[in-house]
Amino acid sequence: MEIKKRRSSTRTMVLFTCISALIIGLFACDDQKDGSSAHSGKLRLSLNADTTSLKKGVNSNLTKAVADEFEQFLTVEDYKIQILTEKDTVKSYDRFDQLPSEIELPEGAYTIVASKGNDLPAEFENPYFEGSTAFTIKEGMNTPLDVTCTLGNA
């Protein structure tokens, strides 16, 4: 009779251990087979700058002197990029050319901010260009986003 009790309690312990391991295994890992996290999507960012603030670029009917002054801001490779939620900075890149072609983000609402220069009070010697756009990431979707930076401290 004592042997039957030992077998019964051993079986119960083994069964409990197996069920616990199965439950932990199911809930502990929410990664998909391709290595991406569940409930995420991808962002593809396109960035450009408008030095005229008229959505025409540097080749508009603007005077040559003003166009030359802001020409350096047309090159977007060195713009700083921040991806924000209402509460926190999710990702930050010092240069646009360091961004991967696709950025994986959890589902949710975000704002992206691209900037170049110092955000100080307006001075002719201290131009600051910035662009920001709100966007939403949905599970399994690719989100293309175009951001245009314009003079931010005029």
C-alpha cells in the first residue's frame, strides 16, 4: 500500500511539473518564428527638407543669397531622428543615414521628430530645421512615412 501511495504522488508531481512547464513555455515567449516580436509593425521613413517653407525646395523663385544660406540644410543625412510616445523616447538616432531601412516598433501611436541645428531663439546665424509627424503602427503592417523639415525658429 505504501508503494502505491509513492507511485501516485510521484505521478501527480510529474504531471504537475509537465503541465507547469507547458504553461510557462506558452506564455513566456511571445517571439514569432521569424525573430520579430508579436504585436509589432515596421516603419519606413523618408526624409526631406524644404528651405523655402513653401514646399518647393531650394529651386523656387527665392533669391540666390537666401537659397545659398540654407542649402546645407537640404542634405538630410545628418538630421537627428527621435521616435516618441506620449511618455518617452522610444528610439533615437544621431544621424538619419544611421537609420535601418525598416524600424520595428510595437503597436501604438508615435510621433517622429527630425531636426538639424540648435533650437534657440531665431537668429540669422542660427537656423534650426525641424519636421514632425504623428503615426500609428499596427501589427504586421509596414508603415511608410514622409517627413519634411522646415525652418523651425523663424
